[in-house]
Amino acid sequence: MKVPAPVCTCGTVLTLLSLLVAFQTTTAQKNDIDIYSLTVDSKVSSRFAHTVVTSRVVNRADTVQEATFQMELPQKAFITNFSMIIEGVTYPGNIKEKAAAQEQYSTAVARGESAGLVKTTGRKMEQFQVSVSVAPGAKVTFELVYEELLQRQLGVYELLLKVRPQQLVKHLQMDIHIFEPQGISFLETESTFITNELAEALTIVQNKTKAHIRFKPSLSQQQRSPEQQETVLNGDFTVHYDVNRTHSGGSIQIENGYFVHYFAPEGLPAIPKNVIFVIDKSGSMTGRKIQQTREALIKILDDLSPYDKFNLVSFSGEATQWKPLLVPASVENVKQARSYAASIKAQGGTNINDAMLMAVRLLESATREELLSSGSVSLIILLTDGDPTVGETNPKKIQKNVQEAISGQYSLFCLGFGFDVSYAFLEKLALDNGGLARRIYEDSDSALQLQDFYQEVANPLLTSVTFEYPKNTVEEVTQNNFRLLFKGSEMVVAGKLREQSPDHMQNITFQAESSVAAEEEFQSPKYIFHNFMERLWAYLTIQQLLEQMVSASDAEKLALKTRALSLSLNYSFVTPLTSMVVTKPEGQEQSQVAEKPVEAETKHRNVHS
């Protein structure tokens, strides 16, 4: 049953700040290209991060050299600007619709001048790289700007800076400004390369709502040793912080005609869950992958709550269920499931369709026989490393079959192990059924990646949450209904205020189904004046439109794409629908183009130039 309750705006909410920056400039002929200044300025205002990276170089050789600006940024960030200043002349980046941008670089491609500007690197990052020829004694300033709305994940903010200048830099400085209206409850930093000398270059100033972290090492502090002209700066610099939150967890902030509503309640008990683990044991899983899957599954089973119910479906050419029905996560049942998981061996083909339909039938029969706890949440977690090869192999038919079978009753989460599986197939399969997709990277920590994902969905707190806003007060609101809220995550809604008194925002309610319904008095929204709320709204709207396109019909997709493209151009975001044309001095490669890599495509998708 849906229970209406006012939302308290005095609460604070916590997101995961996945701000991954790496900056490095390649050297030419023993540092003939000298980076004499490298700065990162990141301003985080109520979860919206605006980051500017500036690199200044000079060619100290007596011949023309190539200077390369290279840095890494978060995959979820949108580049908003890039420019080069060469001998006092600015060469800007211009953001255009992809088709228009392609016309500008088609000639360059025909000449064979095709080097990637942006590509996916690692698990959370994209690498931006551009090179330019520099005359003897000439100076170049590179500046890259990007923005990101930070997401809460496992209950902490994490700001990760990858520091790799590859040479000693006379002026190297990182400034991180954090402003959280709810108040900062704790803040800490750590680094993989910090030394006693470098620790002295780090300063942190903090009050109730703001923090300023500065890292400004001198040349001697950067040196590996007095005898070596090599830098010790090569690794991660991480900031963790939390914010104060009230029991209700709601916070509404208003600025220049826009609002954002954050919701992450504290103190709610986890809702019992019914979970079916669907595990690929086809031949392609042989070796380390199946070993890591077994290891992760055993640990995940240990983490089940006694109030949960579960079952296992393993599949290759055929699908097999561990038990005929879902069973409680008792000590004895978990022990038996661990033994079953440890015995899973990889061989055969990949019959995803039958395995998924078997998982749905298990939940349906448990519902019919009233085996599931009242108010519990049902989840299906699929892990596969390849495309379907047995039974129904048409991805669109599988997606249709699964969606019709689930019929909105359960949430499906898809994990793609490695790069042989079609991520686009899994992403649509998950989004069609109220879940999400995630890639699991083949590495020594694959088992840990699986466990970390499970922890994100292990504790559902609320189901069927809908936020209601007075229609005469707000418009163009982003997604305001959510199927599930998990512990450690956060719901975010943004929108425009109509031209009238913002006091009407006090009449906001939310409806939710949960094991606890609490009445909280709504308090006045917080007003902040940092001129970022409109861009936050545009960013969130674009991200959600791009996600909706995955599951939309062809007719719906065109309308969604048109709006997302319009917003991308209006707010100068490099998204999967736009490209940034990077101009260069005459005589060099003209019209290099930076595009946004897409996870559903190839592993290292370079952009055109």
C-alpha cells in the first residue's frame, strides 16, 4: 500500500563522488617539452562537480616538437569545453551534432590523419588526448573542462585523482572545493604515492558546510631522490567524505529558478528479498572466470539475511535449478548452496533464454504458493560472459520473452563478464525490467567486483517510490518515480520552478511502499547561489533521456533523441549525440573531433580525427 508522507528538506544526503582525473603529458627528447604548470581545480557544489584541468608547456628544444595533452576523466562526466592557447592565439573546441562534426573531419580521415581524442581506459575512466606541434621556444596552454552529477554508491563520496605528470613540474597544484549545504560530517584523504615530504604539501581547511583541499608539492618534494630528476607522483590521490543527514533523508535546494531534490533516508530496516542467481557455466567460462564466479557466489551466499529466500539456476546448453522452490537463507540451506556453487563446472553452450524463463517461473510458483514474505522484493541477478548460442539465440526475441514473463513484477540485474558478451543486449534486458547492467572486468579482482555489485543491491529499503510536486509550481521535472531504493544509494529529482513564489515548494509529498512509514514535518528548502542548478538539471535530464532510449520504441526513441540532442547543444555537453571539433593552427591536422565513448560498443573505441 502506498503511504503518503511529507518530505523533510532539512535532511542531508550522501552520494558517491566518482571523480577520476589523471593528468599526464608525454615528453619528447628528454623533456624538450617542459610542463612548467599543471593545475586541477574541482568545485563540487551539492553533488555537481565542475572540473578544470590546465596544463602549460614550453618547447625548450631548437626544433619543432610535438606536445601531447593527455588526461583521464570519469566515464559519466560530460566534457563541456577544450581549448589551446598557442602564442597568444586561442583555438577553441566547438560542440556540434555528430553529423555536422563528421563533415569537418572527413577530409582529414581521407588523408589518413586519424588519431583518437577520447577512448575508454580502464573501468571508470575515459582518456582525452590531443597533440599539437610546437615551434622552438613557443608556449602552449591546454584547458579541459568537464562536469558530472555525482552518484551515491555504498554510502560514501569518493574523489579519486590519478596523478601522473611523468616529469617534475615547477608549478603543480590541485584544489578541491566541496560545498554541501547539509554539512560535511567527515573528510579524509589517502594516496598511493604519498611520502613524508609530500604530506607537508597537503592542506585541508574545513568548516560545517565547506572543505578546501590543496595539494601543492614543490620540485624537491616531487623528486624521487636528490640524485634523481624523476617524479614520485605516479598513482592515486583519493578524498572520502560524508555528509550530515537527518532521519528523513530529504533535502531540496533551489537556485535561479531550478530545484534539486535529494532523498536518501537513514535508519530504515532492509526489506526481505527473494533472489534468484542465474549463473552461466558454458564452456567459455572455463578457467579463472568460473573459479572467480564460484568464489564470489560462495561469499555472497554467506551475506544473505536469514529473512531472505533464494535459489540458484545454472545454465550452459540447458538450464538447471538447484532446488525446486525458493528456500529460506537458513544456515543449513546456505551451507548446501555453498557446496552446490563450489561444484559448478564450465562446459557447453549458452542458453540464456531458458535460464531466464526458469528463474521467472521459480518466482511465479513461489508467489502462487504464498511462500514469499509479505512486502518482500524479488530480484533476478544474471551473470554471463557470452552471447546466446543454444535454444532461442535472437537477442530481440529473448528480450521480448523475458519482459513478457517478468511483466513488471521483478527487477533484473545483468552482469556481463568480460568483453565477449554484448553489453547492449544485457543493458536493454536489464533496463526493460527495472534493473541495470554492469560489466565485470576480467582481472585478479573479478570475484571482488561481483561481491561489490551484490552489496549495492543487498539491502532494499523502499519500493515504488513516487515524488509528487505541485503542478502549478514546477515543470520539466526529471524522473520522479523509482522502483527500488537500496541502502547506500540515493534518489535525485530536478526540475524548473514556474515564475511564482518558490514557497509553494513546501507542499511536496512522496509516496512509498516500505516496511516503515514515517511522518516527517517538511521544512523550508535551502537556497544556494552558485549558479550551477540549471546545468545540473540539464545533465540529469540528458542522462535519463539516453537511458530511456535503450528501451524505447523507434517512434519514442526519435522524440527522446531530439530532446537530448537539443539539450546537449544548448548546454555544450559532449554526449553520445554530439561531438567536439578541436581546431588547430593552420598547417597542422585540422578539425580533430572528440566523441563520447559508449559502454555498449567496443572495449577501446577511439574517436575520429
